[in-house]
Amino acid sequence: MFSAPPSVMTSPKGNRAHKMKLPIFTQKGMLEVPSPTEKDWSKDDEDNCVFSDPEQEVDSLPQPYRMINKLVNFLFDRSWEIIEERDVLRTAELSRIQPTIYSPFIESTLNKMPNCMAVSQDYVFIGGTKGFSIYNLHNAKRIYVWEKLKVDVTSIWATDLGNEILIAPVDEMGIVRLFYFYKDSLFLIKAINEVDDTSKQTTCIKMEISEGGDFAAFLLQGAGDICLDVYKLPKESWLKEVEYPQLSANSKKKVRQLQMNTLDPVKTDSFEMDINICFRGDVKLSLPVHIMKIKPPKPVTGTTFKSPLEVFAKIEDCCGLGSGQNHFIKDSQWEQQVAIFNATYKKYLDGEWEEELLSMATFHFLLPSFIIAMPAEVKNPPGVACVLGVHWTGSHNFFLYSLNRTLKDKVDPESTWPCAAPITVSQLSCCCSYLVLACKDGVLTLWDLAQGFSLGVIALPERCLCQSIHFLKYFLVHKGQNMYPEGPVKSQMKCVVLGTDGSLYLVAASGTQRPTLSLLVERPVKHPEEAICAVAPVRALPGMVLIFSSNGSVHLMDVATSQIICAFAPPRSYHLAVPWKPVFVVSSHHPCFLLRGDHPDELGSASNAEDIPNSIFYFNFKACPLLENITRNCTIPQTDMLDNAAFPQVLPLEKRCENFFQKRLQKLEKNKAKEQEHWTRLRRYSLLLQRENFKK
């Protein structure tokens, strides 16, 4: 064991002070013991002294003390730098303006864990243990509970069909069921993928219901295979069957009336019987009609055609045009190309093979438009989907399948939209007029389906890919406030794009102009806990989105100014159990959103999962003073927009052409006046020259 000299142990401040020491005098040669009397001291001592660097005192230490001293000094210096950086960050954090935090307007306490939520009309549908519950959106009263399953419900959809609601819960086994909710009755239509033989059981991975509820598509996986089943929903027949049920069926069924869990604006657990909701198991509704089954596209392999003429004949039929299936490349050519590639990049490929993932599908129901060619004999009612757009994992192509077919028809895409890179994310707007395709290279393609042309192509910054896309209802900034136009707006699109690095962008496109990309939130480098994990547009507030961060915070942002307006948080005794995957739902027709919260103090003490207290918090935007004015006045009258030249994009085409010609005419008249003034000056100048010459 050894101990370091005193010079080794230094503090950060001491080390800095040590570096600032001035040079000192040291004696040349060997030191001698001085004489006892001062008169015998040498007068030439000053000549024998030289300047000495204080650092040399440390450098002169023997090993390993010199190495230990350097390491300790480096450790203290680095620690001091970290302390200073944290102090600067703490000071900046304290100087940041904290947004106003609003508490929930209503708290609904549940005795069972809610796994998912959906909102439609004035009802909230909460999926949980062995079924789902129906609540009133405005007063949080529970009006019905359907619990007939052996497993929990993991996800739930609710689609507005007018006065009716189509409910589609999915349980832990992946079985999806369709329910029909009409007035005060609930009807079970069908379990889509439930079978008696468990070996043939499939799991519903994803589902989509068209706007208006005319079609439904379910992505089913089972036995290593995956397919997309598409159904036509007979909603007109359902309405007739529930309005005029058979009298014999009504007499056999005993209607059950369930109690309701009411909740006042603060908190209550009292029970009332205001609304009678009954489950009508005696009424059998018409079953959905299966129209087609779509499987992933086959991998591109060697050609099966014997001559180029067969390839051209296939292309003339427009069947699979652009999918890459119709080619004249032989198997030997593919094998030769693969061998050359493997030989060239062998050192990069060895030991780095990735497991091939099961192909997944993303699909959207598209309305009739100029960009989708339909046969002349097909007559689609307005507002009813006519085409299903599908893209698969790792595929460059966006396939379009006609919905006007039967199960006997051959399932081939009517057309294909090829992209330069594999499509990773796609999103359709709520009005079904705009579509965005995000590719693996970070490029976004914007489509105006209603008008039938592309709004442009824009790329995200380097090393940033698209994670999710969220459409905003088009808004304008009028007198410093975001407002919705009163009339329809054509070829005007705005959406928010969440990047894989946690950054947030606003993409705007207007007609034939180049789309723009604006940064809303930078990548959280210094504060990774503030990374955005979910984004939700708020249709009740123009240009506003809810941002959910990994640390459990919920903020409301104005995308027009990139500013945080306010924040929302449950009471201190609650927190988000899974902040990176929050359970929430935003109402499309009402200014509110619901958020699930869990009680942290009792999570560990509860012996049973059903005993864990959970709450659904109801946040009302109208109850927030900062948002009260926005919710009341958020629409620009059409007359104000027509009279205001600042909004040319919302004017009708005739009005825009008229304004263009008027401006052009004014410009020509102005140029003509300038030209006349110029010629007048020239004439005057020529007259002056003539007079001067005449005088001479």
C-alpha cells in the first residue's frame, strides 16, 4: 500500500487556483545549510535564482504518483464542468415560463381497469374486464355494462351511423364482434372471426370502418398466414330490423335493466335509474356480406411468360400495372444478380441477416374522386366508399381495390401507385379528401383525392423518419386567432408529422404551390424524458393539438405559433400508469377529451387487479379561461373572407379569376399612365432643346 503526496489531493477550485499561480524563484545548484549569522550570507543569491514553473513540482513526482495525480485532476475538472452545466440548465429551467395547468372537470372512479376508450355522439365506450361499458359523455353516468366474455377487451371502435352507433370491441384472443347501438337497445350482430375449431382461430390485428359505416375491413392472422377480409355492412337493413322487430321475439325475451353509475361535477358513487338500456339478444340482425379476401402480394420472381408479347398483352389489360409482377426477367438472371451482390458485399452481409418480419397491411376506404377511375356502369351514392387502398410492409406499391364486387370475382387491384421507396406510414384525412404516403427514405407524398392531383412531395430532415401523421381541419389566422372558414375549402391541407426522433413538424400544402415544412418541436436532446409519444388534433379548437410526453405531461400547442397554450394534469394523487402509451380519446364533435389515470399509492398494495383504483378524467376545454374565447368564436363568416384579400385560397374559382383580371387591368392602367407621363417628359425636354437651339 502507498499513499499519494499531499500535492495529489486537490479540489476543483484548488486545482484552478493552482493553475493560476505565478512562477516562483528556485535556487540553482545544490542547496547548502546557511550560516547562523545573516552577515555571512552571500550577496549573489539573486543571481543564483531562476524562475520555476509551479507545474514542474507535480511533473517531478515519481511514477505512479504522477499518473494518479493527472487522473484525479482530470476527474475533478470534469466533475466541475458537469456541475456548471447542470447549474446553467437548472437556471434556464427556473427561468422558463410554466404553462397554466388545468385540472379535470369530472372524475369517474372505476373499480376495474379500463384498457381502451372510444367516443361517438354523446356516449363513451370503455373496454375492460370481460366486456365493455357505455357512459354518458356529459355527466359521466354509466348507462350499461356488457360483460359476457372470459377475457378482457383490449381495443374498441365506435362509428357514427347517423342516429345509430356501430361498436366493434376486440378481446385478448383477437376476436372482433360487431354491436349495433340504437336508442335504448344494444344488439349483437356477429363475431367476425370466431370459430369452433381453435386450431383454425385467427387473430384480428387491425380493423377499419369506412366513413358512414358502409364497409369494414379486418386484418386477420393465424397459422402463419395473414389476410385482409372486407365486408359490406347492411346498415339500411339493420335500421328496419330494429324499428320493426318481430312481435314473437319480443315476447320471448326478458329485458334486463341495469343500474347506472352516476357522477356529479366533483365525484360520486351513487346509483340512479334515469335511462333504461337493454340488451336485445332476441333480435337477429342481418349479417355482414363478405365481398373479398386480400392476401399480401407475391414476391417478385422469375417470369412465367414465354415471350415479350405476353407481357405486353398483360399490361394492356392494366392488371397489376406498376406492381412489378409483369416483367420478362428469368430466374437465372435473378440468381446471377443475387450472386454478384452477395460476392460484392460479402463482408457487410456476414452475420447480419435479419429475421424476415410478417407482412402487415395498412388500409383506407376512399370515396369516389377524379383520381380514381371507376367503370361507367358503376353508380356510387355520394359519400359512400368505392375503393380500398392497401399497402403492405416493405412494399413500394399502394394498391387500389374496387369495393363493387362479390366474393366470386377475382381479387386483383384495379390500379397501383408505385413509390420510389417502401411505404411505412399512410394517413387519410377525416373528410377522405387528402392522403399522405410516407416512405422509408423520409419523403412524404401529398395527394388531393377530391380534385385528382398531387399537392407535392416534401422530405423530412436527414435521419428523421415519419412515425405518425395527424390531419388538422384547415384553419386560417385572422386577427391573431386561429379560425375555421365557414364554407368549403378546396386543395388546402395541413397536417402534423411526428418524427421517429421525437421532433414534430407542420406540413402545409396549397393548390399547385410547393408544400412547406415547419418545425414545431425540436428533438429533445438535453431532456429525453420530454420526448413526444403521442399527438392528437383537437377539432373543437382550430390549429390546436394535444401533445403527450414520456414524462406523463399533457400540453396543448398552437401549431400556428409553435407555442404551448396550457397543460392538463390529473390530481396529484394520480399519474399515468404507462406515460409512453397513454390511454385517451378526444371527442370529434365536443370540446373535451378523456384520459385514464391510476393511483400510485395503492398499486403495490392491491392484491387483486380488480381492486386497483382507476379513474377516467374528463377535461372540458370550455371550462378553461384561456380557451373559452376560442371555443365560442372559431369560425370566419363567408362574407368576411370574400371581402378580405388576405384569404385568396378560400375564394371560389370565379371570384379568384375576377380578382386576378382586376389586378391585371389595374396594373396595365398603371403602366399606361407611367408611359404617358414618360412621353410627356420627353416632349417637354425636346421643346426646351429646340428653344435653346433657336436662341443660339
